[in-house]
Amino acid sequence: MNYLSSFIAIIGPPNVGKSTLLNRILGEKLAIVSPKPQTTRNRIIGIYHGNGFQIVFMDTPGIHTTRTALHKSMVASARTACREVDMVLLMIEIGHPDDPEIPSLIKNLKKLRKSCILAINKIDMHPKEWLLPVIDSYRGMYDFQAIVPISAPKGDGVDKLIDELRLTLKSGPQYFPEEIKTDQSEIALVSEIIREKVYHHTSKELPYSTAVTVDEMKEVPSKNLLSIIARVHVERDSQKAILIGKGGRMIKAIGRSARREIQKMFAMRTYLDLTVTVAKNWTTDTRALRRLGY
């Protein structure tokens, strides 16, 4: 029997649940999530292993109107993914079917002539009678292979979505061994966990002005300990003061939350040394973006 495999990009406006869906499909957390939009900044590969098939998902940043060099980098990453993959999974939210970014997404799909499945997310959060008008509206926009209503947080419809995606797969190799679920390094996973906790503990513009780098990460087998030295970068001194907090309370809270999740992920005690530094206006400086991994 021929083995089936394809690369599939998950695209859509910000905050429609792309990362939540990827985590749900893979059964573990690979992509950070937050109620705040524009949480995902880089492409994240997640590999789903089925019986005789493999789907290599690319979770992409939400496509949105760009303002800074960082935002341009994020959108460019998503658009590049669309060109590179075999097909596209477009996600929308049932509560916002007229998102202003949708027309440009559809236009780009038509230009690339990509096969596409539409996933309508968050169906559990709105009245059922909203669904059919949204489906009818989107049927007229593009020749979707299938339209699947889902709830990524609860898992409703996700098995049906996998079944529809499987029908589109091509004969191909097993790109990754079965024990591999992502191409992200352990350092990348740790830095993203820390950044997620910054999103959860801070507000307004501060989360979008932060980046995380890991300076050192090593195991101490004799103590069953994972030792991590990391830095949170902000753009201004005033942001540094907020992130540290009175008496260091804010950065300590972020560190505690991150350490708990890292310990769970690696199943070992974790020491996390977290500091805050200023990288002036890094979101608008292309050289700084490269240094920080964007």
C-alpha cells in the first residue's frame, strides 16, 4: 500500500485558533497560545502520524495589516508557507466571518491555485443557526475541498477534519520518524514557553514588545536538574520597569509559571534564571530582529 504524506499550512487571521488546533491534533502543546492576537511569530512545524500516512502541518502567524518590521516578518513567513506546501487549511472564526483580512487571503489562494479546506472554528461559542449562512457565504468565495465546523479547544469536529485532510494526501515518503512531532529545538520550545507567560501576565502593548532568548540550557544529571539562563528583551526602560515589577514581583511570577511548564515538559526539576534587558526599538530594527530569531 502506498504511503501518503503532504505538507499543509494552517493559515488565517490572528487569534482564530490555529495554534490551539495544532496542539489539539498532536495531543500535546507545541505552539504557545494566548487570548491576545498575533501570539505566533514564526512558522512551527507539527507532525501528525497516522496509519499509513503523515501530515506535516505548518502553523503560521496570523495574516494582518503590517505596522513594524516584526509584523512584516510574521506575515512574510505565513505567505511563504502557503507557497511551499502541498495544500492549505484556512481557519476562520464563526463569530467573525467577515474579518477584513479574509479577502486578501482568498485572493492569494486563487493566485497560487492551492487546494484548500476551510475550518470554521469556535462553533461551541455561538448559536448553531449562525453556521449555515457562514458556510453558504464561503462556498461562493472559493472552491474548497471541504468545509468543516470545529471547536479546537474542545476537539469537536477535529477527527472529521483529519479525515478530510487525509483524503487530500499524495503518495509520498515518511518525512519524519514516528517519534518526532516537531522540528523545533528544545531551546526554541523553552523560549516560547517563557514568552507565552509574558503574554499571560502583562497587558496592553508590552507583550508585543518582548522577545525571549535562551543564553544557556544544560542538564545536571547528578541533580536531575535542567538549568536555564534566559533573557526577556523589551524596547524601552519603562517597559523593563513594568516587566520586573515592584520588588521583582512580575518577573518572578512569569518565571514561576514558565518553570512549572518546563518541568512538566522535560519531566525534571528546573532552575530558571530570568533577566530583563533593553534592546531599543527592536521590533522596527531588521538587524535586531535577526539577532532575536525573527
